[in-house]
Amino acid sequence: MASKYAFPKALKELRFHFCQTGEASTPLRSFLAKSYPVMKKHNPYTPILVREAAGVPPQLIARFEFGKELKLPLDGVSSAELESAIEKFVMSPP
């Protein structure tokens, strides 16, 4: 059975940027608290980076093969929509 967090081989790196105290980053912080261990377990060789900085809007940056990067702004995304938005974004390489 394939996991929803098993990323494609084309994905080379995943970076989460967010503010450690900002209200807009709250859904992303809670998502990472519960989902990071599962993502890492299913993708042990894919770097999953978590970057916290004051005042930074939440976003996801995915680096794919041949150095192509895509950014997904997560400002205003609710907790319920966050998981499906991230899954669709990561599973659709450029």
C-alpha cells in the first residue's frame, strides 16, 4: 500500500518556511508537528527542511530534478485544506 506521504523520485528536496509565532503559520506548524515523522519515515533519503524566521509568511518550496523549484504560498490556507494542498503540490512535478 502506497502512503500519501511517499513522494515521487523526481522530488529532490522539500523546504517549509514559516514564522515560529505568527498566526498565519499556525496551521503549518501543527501539520508539521504531526506529519513530519511520517513524511521522513516514508522518504528517508529526501531532505525535508524546516526553516523558521520571524515574520516570514508560510510557504512550501519543492526542488525537483534538473534544479526546477516550485513555491506554494500557504498564507490563508486552513488546517483542513493544508494536507491536500501539499500532497497535490508535491505529487505534480514540473
